[in-house]
Amino acid sequence: MRIAVIDGQGGGIGKAIVEKLRRELPESTEIIALGTNSMATSFMIKTGANEGATGENAIVCNACKVDVIVGAVGIIAANSMLGELTPLMARAIAESPAKKVLLPLNRCNIEIVGVDKNEPMPHLIDKAVQIIKDDCMKR
């Protein structure tokens, strides 16, 4: 299974996701760090991603080559992450045939109705990893 973790800005969310995926999934699982900037990519690689790439072209090229894409809900919103996530990136991610596992963070003015706003980030990451783990077991 190939999983792309997409993050930007400081890379903290992606780093936490990669760390948890690496602990929970089989060693054969390929985790690809895709950062909107080099700092985000670097953090994800240091925490256990098999490989990583940075920028618009890297995200556009790899979005259709993975089984699962995981990140904050803003990765499917053009110009989110203070403009780091371009319209081409958002479109490539949204149109990818990969399963999208998105964390409902309200940082890009998108609010998901029915989601508890007070849930801490570690709990959201735990839920995302469990969804991916369940999907991995079905294959």
C-alpha cells in the first residue's frame, strides 16, 4: 500500500501523521511525504516516510500514484495554507482516485458540520490512522 501524507507550513501535522502511521502499519507500507515546502517534507522524512518530494509538481505527479492521501481538509481547497496549496495541487488531490482521509481542521475557513470542534489533534490523527489501518487490512 502506498500512502501520501500531504502537509505544508510548519509540517507538524504531517510529521505526527507519519510517525503514527509508521508505528501502526506493516513495515512494507510505503509512506510518501509530499510537502508544499521543504521544511514540511523534511519533518515528515525524519519521522519515517520512505521518501519525499516538495512543491506543486511533486504533489500533482504523485496524487494519482498512491492508494491513500492523508492530510488536513485544506489540501483539497485552492489557496489554503496561507496560499501554499495551489489550485493545481488541490485539483490533483481532489480528482485523484486515491482514498482521501482528511482531518477536519478549520484553518482555511471550511467547517465540517457534525464534527466536534474541540477534539484535540492527537485524537483526530488516531482516527485517521485507524481508517487507513482498517483499509490496509481489507486489501
